Amino acid sequence: MNDDIRSGGGSSGDSSGGDSARAAPAAFGGLAYVLRVQAMIIVGTLSALTMPVWWAAVSHVRGWDIVAFGTMNTANAAMGFVVGTWLTIYLKRLDRRQVLVACGLIMMAVELATSVVTQLPLFFALRALNAAAVGTVTVLGMVYLGFTPNPAKSYGWYSTFQALTQAVGLFVVPQLAARLGFNGLQWTLAGGGALVALLAARLPRYAPSAAPAAGSDAAATPAPAVPPIPWAAAVPAVLCTIAFSFYTTDFFGYSERFGNARGIDAQTIGTILAVTTAVGVPASLFVSWLGDRLGLLLPISAASVAGAAAALLLLFPQFGLAGYWVAMSVFSIVWSFMLPYLLALTARVDPVGRLLVATQPLRAAVSAGLAGVVTMATAWAGLAAVAWMAAAAVLLCPLLALLALKLKARTAADRPALPAASAA
């Protein structure tokens, strides 16, 4: 395996191109390094992973309604677009370690300020700033993982850690809010921001813009020819990813509200979300065994139907607690099972990986607009609008996937070979 692969040159997490991959030093490896980066990302995204139960604590203390929650989601999604665009443009010029340390400190300050702010506009501004910091930690953390000797293995462990942390967090956050109060919960999250800064400060310093020395092998090697992106197939593939992103954000973001509407208390909701999130772990492991034995379209279609059924089940409060358990369990399985196949679809369309990176700000922008639509729909039709929109979005996925695969099959080379410099 060549240096480009070992340093993450082919990973989707780094949009800085081949020069940064060739320049990645040997310090980006080892168990301690991998665990440090994993911990930094997981701790940094804890508030996002536990958003429904965290909002339950906010609404209990501040008395803010579901419209306020939707407005916050819209602001956060808009900030995701800004961060994604900024990182895509300036990734080569950033001192990533310093940026990560700054983001950790920003997260700490925002969580502390959130404990005392009672004005909604200022609250929205603070949470948008926190979303920017969390998004930056996530993206740059993925870039750092891409520099490890085996990026795929590192990303696989990250997915496992994320699911387990979310399961524990959804159970623990309501307990902390009940025992420590909202202020105590925020101080705990602020401590997480400080930990992110400390972990980031221990990462190797890396200047992404450092070019290979003149006369070196890297400098002498011409850039390999890269096949163009087949945009006819790329558009439906990207739309498929956006539709699924909307489904998961819509469903999970309002999951606490659906439980609350059934008369389920906040701590029980947290327990249900924690347990059902863990249910998704075996689903992701099953995907790693199944692979593409059944192709891409059949698994995507089956998961879409199950996902829509879970969303529509939330429309029937007469099923009570049991119905909520089933809906959230199926949702977790669909999320963990379907996402790898959608990523594989994008990789099928563009094996080089550029599409995976470039779609991040676009997906955030569309999500921001759709979040606003959901907010208006809930104000008009209540939570039923959330369920119907989630079901419609996930049912679009197999149709868009089919279109992408058909259009890709029409291109001259369905699966163009990677350049020799990037082959394992």
C-alpha cells in the first residue's frame, strides 16, 4: 500500500487533495493517536448526538415550544452549510490543531453561556455558534482519521463508538438534568468542550499547505489523471443522500416530541432512545458482513419501506409506549443499515471520492431550507406533518438510487480504475 493511501490520500474526509496526503508525517498513527482523535470527535459531538433529550431539559426550564426547537434546527443547519463551505475552500491553509483547540474553547464558552441566557434570539445565536464548532471538530477530526495507516478501519471504529456513545448519552443526559439541574448539565457539557481543546492540543502539528520538497519523489510524480464526475448520475445520488439526511434529522430531531405527545416522561424517553440507538449497532455489523451481495438497490429499498413504516407508526398514539419503542427501534436499524449503502452508492458514482466531500455543504444548505419547511408545517399541522414528511423523504431514496445507477450504467466506464498512484 503506497504513501497516498496510508496518509489518507484517497479518503473522503480530506478535500485538500494529494499534496496534503503526501506530506502527512508518520506521527499520524499509533493506538494513542487514534484513540485521542476518536475521543475528541465523540466528546465534541455529544450535544448533537443527544439533541432530543437535551432539548427536553431546555424546554422544561425555559418553557420554549416546538417552533423554537425547529427554528434552532434551521439555524444550526444553516451554520453547517457555512462551515462546510469554509472548510472546503480554506482546508489547505488552516493550522488544523489550532482551529480544533479554538473550537473546543468556543464550545465550553457557549455551553456555559447557554445556562444563563433566557432571550431566544441570543440563545439561537449561541447554539448556531456551537453548531459551527461541533461541525468543524467533526470534519477536521475525520481528516485526522484519514491520515492513519488504515483509514477505513479508523472510520469503522468511529461509527461503533458514535453509536455506543449516543446510546449512553441519551440515557445519561436526562439523569444529569434531573439530578444536577439544567445548569449542572450545561457545566458538564462545558467540561466536554474543555476536554476537546486539551485533546486537540496533543495532536501532531500539521501544515496542510506544506508542499513536498523540490526534487523529492512526491514533487517529481505528476498528478494522475482523474476521471470527471458523471454529473447526470451524481445529481440523483446527491439528492438521495439529502433525502435520507432529511429523514434522519426530521425523525430523530422530533422523536422526543412524539414521545411527549404520548404522555411519556422525559427520563423514560431518554431510556428508550438510548436502548433503541444501541439496537442499530448489530445492523451496521450485519452490513459489514452482507456487503453488496444483494446489490445496492434492494437493501436501500427494503430499508426505505421499513423507515417509512416507522415514521407513520408515530401517527398512532393509541399504540402508546409499545408503539413508540417499536418505531424508534426500527428507525435505529434503518439508520445504521441504510447509510452505508447510500455512501456506497455515492462511491459507485464517483470512485475517487470527490462527491462525498463536495456534497457536505450542499446537504447542509438544503437541510436548512427543509428544516424551515418542517417548522412551518408543524405550526400548521402539528407533529403529523413531521411523520408524513419523513416517510415521503425516505421513500424517495430507492427511486433516486435507481435513477443514479441507471444513469451511471450509461457512462463509458461504469467503475473507472483508480490512478496507479492510489492503488493498494
